[in-house]
Amino acid sequence: MLPTDFQPVSNRAAMRRQFLRGAGAAVASAVVIPRWASAQSGSASANAPIGPPSTVTQPPRDFSRRGAPTTYFTDPDVLTVDPAFDGLRQPNAPIQRLWTGALWSEGPAWSSVGRFLVWSDIPNNRQLRWSEDDGHVSEFRVPSNNSNGNTFDYQGRQLSCEHLTRRVVRYELDGSTTVLASNFNGKRLNSPNDVVPHPDGSYWFTDPPYGAQLYEGTVDAPGGPANKAGRLNPKLGQPPEIGSYQRELPTAVYRLDKSGALTQVAGEDLVPDPNGLCFSPDFKKLYVVSTGQGPGDTIAGGKGDMYVFDVGPNNTLSNGKLFNNFMIDGVKCGPDGVRSDVDGNLWCSSNAGRRVGYSGVTVWTPGGKLIGRIRLPEVCGNVCFGGPKRNRLFMAASQSLYAVYTATQGAAPG
């Protein structure tokens, strides 16, 4: 028999096909289904993933610009849990990663006049802007005072919650900046987190203590609750006026009247460590996320769930109750930011940690029923509706910005 190199072409081709068939069978028999595969199909496993892979779907999905386009009619990571969600998801609309390169993305807000999205990269002390016309991303405000939540009011003015300065500001149309709130009853706010506008001209915001850490703001002055031993220097790397604050207030939800009067509408006895918030489309209900224990807390802290309150004609909250504990398939999908669509459904960011396949967005009816999920390969911090028709959901997720078109619209600007 001739050596292989001298076999006739037809014989060599046959031998090669036989070899590949044998090799394929050997590989197939050696394939091990990863433990996190169950999370991709929406079912939980007692053995949750130890280390998250870089993709969610199977076959692996590449969100980068090098990745192949989505070839499915419906995106495989936009999941219908209840048929009610089918009317809200947009067929033939893929999840797109618009940009990556942040340290912790938060506070997306849509400018309907400028047709751009602004969001916070908190640890990098900057706000970023994504322009719809060409997809360009640029630094919008540097420094941003470690801003977290952003929104636009009914006059098109941007509102920002600043961790570093522990205040809420408004960027006026003439280019000036107005400090809206920095103190309550003569005491400094903790670190305003998220803010929403009301048609009556008021602004409602949450004030947990998460900005009292080096990564997202700065700690208390020595002796304060978030720096009791005084070993941390809050002045390092900061302007000279920063570093003298100490935590003075419990966590709370506030309403700032258009006249400038600040009122506490919910204390930490009702919502410990309040975070994201939004109104129902008719402004008769307020939804408030309650997250975990923050720096300097002397309370147990929130449990990663959300509460809903009735909003009275005198702007008081009543009948507070748990909206949902955000346990899905035995996995805690902790919310952070939340937005309502025009039908009152709640679109909530999801932090499931290493439970791959559960971070992203969860969608709920006004009655608290889960109807849909959007899976992202990163923990999602906050969401907003935007685009010219306000039918595109933008998702600020860890280091990246994602977007997907929907078949509904956001209920409010910003």
C-alpha cells in the first residue's frame, strides 16, 4: 500500500471523511454541559454558576462589533414568561450592545430634544453621551461629582443625583446649574440616588447612603458612620471643599416642591435604603426599590425588593405594600432602577450576581406578575425608555450600554 501522501486523491478524500467522522463522535462523547446551561433556558439549578461565562445564549453570543448579527426572528434573550408580554416585545428587534468601557454604568436618561442618551459612569466620575445620529459616545460632563441617577423633566432640563456632593442638581437651559436639594432640616443629605419629575413641577428622589464609599463618591469625615475609625482620608483626590461631610440622616424618600420646599414622604421604616423609583402613568402610585444595607447603616437594610404606595391628592403616600420580592426560579433578581410603560407595566433592572441568565431586565404587570425577561451578559443597574418614539429600552449594565426596541412606549420623559 502506498504511503498516505501518495494515495490517489479519491482515496485520500474518503480517508479524511472517515477520520473526521470518528473525531466528531469522540468530541461529542466528551462534551460536558456547563452547570450554568439551565439558567439560559430560564430554569434554575441548585448548582448555580460559580464563574459567569462571557455570553448568555447557546450557541455563544458575541455582542461585540465583530459578532455575527442576530439571525432569529425574535431575540433569544428576550423571553416571554407570560403571553401578556408578547404584545410588548418587538419581533425582529435584536438586543444591541451600543458601547462598552465604563466601570459601573448607571442612570440612563433620554433627551428628547437633543436625541441623545446620557448616563453615569460613577467610579470614573463622568457622564457619557450616546448620540443617536451616528452612535458616537463622548464624555458629557467631567467631573460629574460621581453622579448616579439622571432624568429630564417636563421642560427638557436634566436632573442629576450627585454622590460626591450629596445633592440633587438641575442643568438649566441657559447652561447654568441649580442646586435643588442638599440638606433636610439643616442636615446634609446622604447621597441622592435616583430622581423622577412630576407634572406638577415637583421632583421626587431617594436618599440612600451608597455614595459614602471611595469607589462611588467619598467616605464620611473621620468619626462619621461610614468612617468611624477615621483611617480613611475622604479628601484624597478631591477638591478642597470635599471631605468634611458626615452622615446625619436616615435613609428616606423626598419630594421637592417647585417652590423649593423639601418634604420627606417615606422614611426607612417604610422603605429601608430606597433606590430606584417611578410613578405609574396616572401618577396615583409610586414604586420604590429597596436594596441592601449601605455604608454607615445601623439598620438591617433592604432585601432587594420593591414597594408600591398610593399617592394622595395632597402628595402623601399611603397603603404601602410589598410589590414583589423578585425571586424568579429560586434566583434573587434584585432590582435597582425601574421605569413604567404607558400601560403601567414595570421594567426593572436585574442584578442576579453570578446567576448567569438572570441579570438584565424583568418586566411585571401593575399587579406584580412577572411576564417577561431580558437577559444580558452583565448585571444591569438601571433602564430608561428613549428614542424619538420613546419605544427603545436603554439598559445601563455594569461596563456597557445596551438597547432593544419594544412594542410599547415609556410613560414619562427621561
